[in-house]
Amino acid sequence: MGYGIRLSLAEREALDGLRFRTPSADVFRNCLILLMSDSRDTIASIAGRLGCATATVARIRRLYRMGGIGALHPTKPPGRRSRATPAYLKKMKRVVDTNPMKLGYGFSVWSATRLAAHMAKETGIHFSDDQMRRLLHQVNYSFHRPSTPSKANATRPPTKRPAAS
């Protein structure tokens, strides 16, 4: 029975260099898988020692054989594109910077719910309150819930300060 991957000295040094240079834990693990494969460890023993699946070890070996050291970097999995296009985010930033009263609303502070409703009316794209908060965070806006006065303070008449003597 043959063993996994036979590495030249230059390949070992390149993998070691990448392993110690990378900030990615996945790339570090992938380099270790290959280095351990060169030292005649089995797929099962490598997976056991690194705490990953045997399929991961086999996949990393296959990727290295097909693409070399560049194939050790994980690729972003494809996913659905966000409905919040750059144009939508730009419009949202412009709206957030505008006082709602100037747009004809009877309030002066945007909430995530109000902003989502306004943006849905303007663009036809509706996002939930939680997603609107994530979008605000994505464009570097912090979101704070508006404070409401307590009942005790709302019913108490304002007090006058005594005149200075």
C-alpha cells in the first residue's frame, strides 16, 4: 500500500513557510495534512490527530495534487447575492442621514422598523428589522434603540429652579 503524497524538500519548505505565515486556521490545517501525508501517516490517523473528517484529508490531498499549494486556500462557497445592492446601501445611507420629519414623517428618529418600511416604499425591496440592523452595521452605522421617557417623568410637571441669591 502506497502512502499519500511524496513531497520534495522544496515543497516541504514551501508548505512549512505557508503554514507559519498564514493567519487562516484552515490553511494551517491543510498544510499539516500534507506534511503528515508525506511522513507516511494514514488518512484515518491524520484525521484523528487533527480532529477533522477523513473526507477532508482525502479532499485536501486531491486538491493539492490537482492545483498545488495555491489550492490549499479555502474558497468562499457560492451563495445567493444580497438584495441590498451597492445602490440600495447608498440610498439607505442618504435616508439615514436625513431627518425623517423632512421626509414628511411625524417622528424625528429612525428605528429599524421605520427605516425598513420607508426603504420598502421607496425601492420595493423589503428587509426585516434584524436584516436592516445588519445592513446598517455593514455600512458602519451603529444602531441604538431610541429611549422613551419613563411614565413617572412624563406625568410630573416641570420644576423651576430657585432663583440664585
